[in-house]
Amino acid sequence: MHRFHTVAVLMGGGSSEREISLASGAAVLAALREAGYDARRVVLDEANRFELPEGTEAAFLALHGAYGEDGGVQAELDRRGVPYTGSDAASSRASFDKILSRALFERAGVPVPPGYAIGPDDPAPAPLAALPLVVKPPRQGSSVGVSIVRRPEEWAPAIAEARRHDPDVIVERYIPGREWTVPIIGEGTALPIVEVRPRTEWYDWRAKYSDDAGTDYVFPEDDPANAELAARVREASLRAYRAVGGRGLGRIDLRVAPDGGIFVLENNSLPGCTSHSILPKSAAKAGIPFPELCSRILEGAACG
């Protein structure tokens, strides 16, 4: 028996990821209705304004990017006294701000790529001694504004591109190797690890969301040779999730170096739920159909 019945699925908003959010929201809406909920579609406008239908008992957050993942909508729902899916406002803000999450990861002993932040008034310093580097805005998602700098002449344009999206910039050593990601639901249930193999140079926006990008998703735990490495990745992922106070759901993205070194990049506090998204793929591998996954996430909804 469901704890909630009448629920609002929040989507849209004014972030750079509005269209992705609308796709996630449509998928979640259909899944919740299939699971037996009276699910209502709520589209936030470009100024992030919204009204909840009368009788709303909980909100399922299918928002991505600013306001959805930075604690904004969570604080507003706390003010209204409406339970919502995912992490609370403070945890969401910590996950979304990669400067803050890096500090929390390091404090918890979670390995991160070597790097530093450049403030809005700081001149861009010379890059780290060894290229390539990753240059990114600290408060964006879906690889928005991210560049890989392989040659010195790419450094200044990469800084400028990141600053188009955020006054602060993060610079990190590029970690060669494999892209692994660990979806987590509840208070700390790690779903099957997914390895992302983009056919493009790296896992950029197009590789994540375009039908013709040709990204492959495999499950490294299917190979017994990965058992020890997978155990370390799971342990580091759960430690990272707890370091930022994750709740309800999240997805830890990592790089696995050729020598087996593990480097945590971030926690996505509201991972995508489109047809291309990793969370539903991982849940299906674990035998959890998408309507059941959405129901599990919803039933964990709470205020901050």
C-alpha cells in the first residue's frame, strides 16, 4: 500500500537543462501512473515559479540543473511543508557546488582528481604542469561548459567557456581510463555499477542525450575479473554519498585509471530519468522495473 496517493511531478524550470527535465518528468509521470499513483504534471516556468495541485501529498523532483539541484526547490517545498524526493536543501547545494563537494569528499577521505578552483576575480593561472586538464564551471550539470584542454592554446578559451556559465572555475587533472557510475537509492543502496563508453571523444552533453551519439553502457560487475575493483568503487561511492548527506537517490560519477586508481568526480543528486538515463538502466539490471523504481524513490520523500 502506498504512503502517498496524490503526487506532483515537478519538471521544467529555467535552467540550461530544462528540456532534459521535461523528458525525465514525462517518463516519471507515466511510470507513477502505471504504479497506481494519482500523479499530476507540474511544469515550472523559466523563473522557476510553480503551483501545486490541491491535495498534493508529495513532490517527485524531475528537475535538473540550477534551482532543481542546488537546494532552491527543496527550500521552497520545505517552506510549504510538502515532502519531496531526494536530498534536502543543504545536501543538494553541497552536491551541486563542486567546490564544496570536493572539499567534503577530501575531508571524508574520498579520492578526487588533483585540482584547484579559480575565483571570479582571480587571473587565470598557468595550467597544472601536465596536460590534459578538465576545465569546468562548478555549478552546472550534464557537462555544460566543460572542456578538455590538451594543448596550451586551448587553455584560455576553456576558462572563458566555463566562465560563461559560472564566475568560478574548477581545474582538474584529466584522469585517463574508464568512466564508471554508481546509482544509489534510499539511504545507501548501491545499484549495479555502469560503465559508460561514449563513441565520441568523451561523455559530453550529446553523448548523454542524443539518439545518434552511440554511447554504450555495460555492467563491469558481470566480469569476475572486476570484483575487487568494483568493491572499492562501491565503497568510495557510498562514502562520497554520505559525505554530502545524500538521501533518497543519487549517482556517483567516477574515473577509474588504468592502474586501478579511483577518482570521484561528483554526486548527481537528481539523476536523469529519460530513456537514455543511467539510473533506470542500472535498476533494470537489478530487476527493478521503472515504475517500481519511481515508487521506491517517491515513498522515501521527506521534508528537510
